[in-house]
Amino acid sequence: MNQQTKRLIRKSHRYLGVFIGIQFIFWTSSGLYFSWSDIDEIHGDHLRGVAPSLSKNLQVISPSEAIKSIQNSVGIDSIHEVRLVRILDKPVYQIAYFKGHSGEGSHVHVHYALADASTGILRTPLTQNEAIETARGHIQKPATLAEVKYLDRVEGDHEYREKPLPAWAVTFSDPDCTVYVAAELGTFQSIRHNSWRIFDFLWMTHTMDYETRDDFNNIILRSFSILGLITVLSGFLLYTISSPTFQKYF
């Protein structure tokens, strides 16, 4: 192998190392953080309180009564799911249904309605005060309220991404966290705090998805993975052509 080819290999490996090395640092540091973190703590389990359950002696009516009320008020094409949930110490039917079709029978969107499970009467989505009380019921007490926001849309990289909207973001200063409660579902969805946000930022650098943070199939990650493999292989090649053991073969 002539000297010009060897210099080209050395230069290629050097520049590839500098270019890809920064991302290698992100991959390695984020991997270390993931492996040393307690995933239950990241999820905020240490901040959560024990929410009371519904009594086994509760009296409820058939959900068909609530479904009839929805049909009479807004119309239903089909029922997706009916769940019995607890909202502010009361049994409530959480009804997911389809209304309207698109194309060849595919449903446009899942709609939700809440109905008192004792009477079948429909109720409105959670108000701000109800959302605050629901959030308080899912974290350790006492809880000091700091801020409440109503979210009807979020960006792709928001910490409440890919979850039901609209929602209430209830932020507490003690413990320091934000609890998200879906307004139309009436239920707790997630809890976010600083450790989770660090995890999420490092996850973004790990996946190299700077828009939604969860796409492993993006072109940037694929490109850097290929470049990383080329960098490693060029390092092996550089060692081979530089080693006295292999000099006689080149």
C-alpha cells in the first residue's frame, strides 16, 4: 500500500473521529445515565401517593343508560371502550366512542364522555378546581400548588406528548413536579419532574430525534450510525497498516 493511500486513511479516520466523536460522547453519557438511573424514580413513583379505590359496595347503573344519553345528545356510530373510574370520590363511566367516518369505514377520531355511574347523567369535563383536586389525590401530601395551565395542544417534543388532550397541567412547588390530568377523561395521566426532564433530554440526544424525541428511524440517527461504523472500521484498518506485524503485507 503506497504512502498516499495510508495518509488518506489516517486523515479520513482523524476527521471522522472528530465529527462523530461528539455524538459518541452523547451516546455514551446518556447510556450511562440510563443504566445508573432508577426507572421508577424517573417515572415519579416516589412522588406519588396512594389514590383511594372505589368501594366494593358502590351502587351503579348499567352503562347503557349513559350511552343512550350520549346518543340522544351528540350521536354515536360505535362504542370503543367503557371504563368505570373514580373521579373525586365518585364512580364515573368513562366512555370512548366513535362519531363520523372517513373513507372506507375508518373512524375519524375517538371521542370521550363522562357520566355519573350512579345516575347515568352526563357530566362536563374536569374544571380547573376538579383537576387540581384530582392531581392532589395522586401525589404525596401536603402538596403546595404553584401553577395551573390548560393545554389544548402541545408541540411534538412537549413532556406531555402523545397523551390525551385537552389536559390540565397542575404544577406543585412541594413536591416539585407537574401532574397532568386529562380533562375529558377525568383521570391522571402522568407526572413530570426534573429527573424525568434530564432523562428526556438525554433520550433526545441518544435517539437524535430533535422533533418528537421518540423516533428511532430518523435519517440523522441512521446516518450517524453508519458513520460511526465507518469510523470504527477505519480505526481497525489504520491499526493494521500501521502495525509492524502487518507491515510486510502492505
